[in-house]
Amino acid sequence: LNTPTLHDRIHILLESSKETHKIYRQKLEELTNLQATCSSAISKQRKCLKDLRHSLTKCAKTCDENDLKLIMDIKTQIKDKENVFFDMEAYLPKKNGLYLNLVLGNVNVTLLSNQAKFAYKDEYEKFKLYMTIILMFGAITCLFFLNCRVTDEIFNFLLVWYYCTLTIRESILMSNGSRIKGWWVSHHYVSTFLSGVMLTWPEGPMYQMFRSQFLAFSIYQSFVQFLQYYYQSGCLYRLRALGERNQLDLTVEGFQSWMWRGLTFLLPFLFFGHFWQLYNSVTLFRLAGHDDCKEWQVFMLALTFLVLFLGNFLTTVKVVHQKIQKNQEKVKKND
């Protein structure tokens, strides 16, 4: 007797689900059309701003001081509008960069809601923290407990996988509005290459001469990254609460201007790590000149460590110099 009633209920639920799904498909189509309209409008606005900036640059060569001030104000407004467009595009689908296209193909990686963006960013930060701890204990195990080529290869493979994963995740975050800029973007690509070369370095006297130094450096690097994570995340939390930083800003391996308040104590640790990279480079150059050295990896690693030192050291010095100049300008204005 209850079978028809149950059947009717199932039928009603099915029809309701179909209707809900139909509305969902319509809204999805509307959303897609709106995304295309917004992207097209932003593209046109960007082109107009680009033409306007080009015209202003030409005018600046022949105008007087008053007009020059007006042109500078207009250029400042153009820059502000471009920043607004950048924030708008973070919520619109866009083409992947070359790297993401090579790795993932033409897949849309844009996260449309703030909740999804923040969740992905937090998961990225936790991934960095957990992997930093794992790599620290892995380096300690290889250095003090297991002097074995197999465990060294596992550790080096883990480094390659970690840095490759970071580059992909950072590219996705940048597609979603995270402002990761400058050397700290390239840093992980160089580190990936270095770890790959270490992975291919065959067992031999040259490898054993550098092994302990590299593992000790890896332990120190993980320790510094662990410190940076906690202090940078705390600093970012305060600045976001004050509205001074973007919600998608990330912790980085280096030193940035927003870290100045309360985090200058990290500078000695960072500079020590930078010069350790230089020491690694010098050591490897000496090994490359050794009569028994036949591996190409030695010279390539020396160059890579030198690139890392120059990039890290010069970028940190530049940021510190700019921050000191800004502080001096503030003091002069107050006086």
C-alpha cells in the first residue's frame, strides 16, 4: 500500500532536482557570459591606459613644470587603476602562463570565491611548514645516522619534488591575485634545478667531500625557514587586520619591506645563510679544479650556488636600503 506513495515521493524529489539543476545550468551560463564581458572590458581599458601613458610620455618631453606635475599625477592615477584591474582579474578566468601550460595544460586554475582562495593559500602555507620540518629531520638523519647513498638519493629526490610543487602552487596563487614578485619567484626555480643536479651527482670522492657540508647547510636552511614562517605569518596577520596587506600575501624565504617591524632580528640569520651559499660555491669551484674531478655536476652546482647567493644577498640588501631610505624620509618630514 505504501509503495505508490514512496514512488510519488521519489518522483517529486527527482523533478525538484532536475529543476534545481536546470536553474544551476542557466546561472552558470550567465556567469560565463558575465566573465567574458568583464574580461573584454578590462582588456579594452588596459589598452586605453597604455595608449594614454604613451601619449603622456611624449608630452612630458616638451611641456613646462606645471604640466609635468599634472602628467605625473595622471600617471599615478593610471597606476592605481591598473592595480584595481589586477584585483578584478583575480576573480576572472584567464590564460595560464607558460609554466602552468607546460605542467597542467590549458586548465582554468582561477578560484572564484574568497573562501576558496584563502583555503588554498592556507593549505600552501601548511604544506611549506610541514615539508620544512620533514626536510630538516631528513637532513639530520642523513648527516648523523645514515651515511648511505640510497637515503641521500631519497632526500635529494624529496627536495626536487618539494621545490617543483612549490613552483606550481605559487603559479596558481599568482593566477588568483597573490602578489609574489621579483627574485623570490625565481628563487624556487633555481632551487629546483640545484636539487636536480644534486640528485644526479654520482657517488665518488668529490661527492663525499661535499656531502656533509651540503647536509649541514640544508639543516640550517630548514631552521631559518621555520623561524621565518612563524614570524612572517604573525606579522602578516597583524598587517592584514590593519588593512595594510593583501589577504593573499604569503610568507617567503627572503626579507621584504613589510617584515621590518619586529622582524629585523631575522636579518643576521638570513645573511649568514646567504654567505653559506657563497661558501658552498667556493668549495665546489675548488673541487671542480681538483685533478680527480670528472663530474660536470660539481661546476654546475658551484655556479648555481653562486646565483642563489647573488640573488638572495642583493635582493635583501636592496630591500633593507629602500626601507632605511623611507624611514629617513619620514624622519625628515616629521622634523
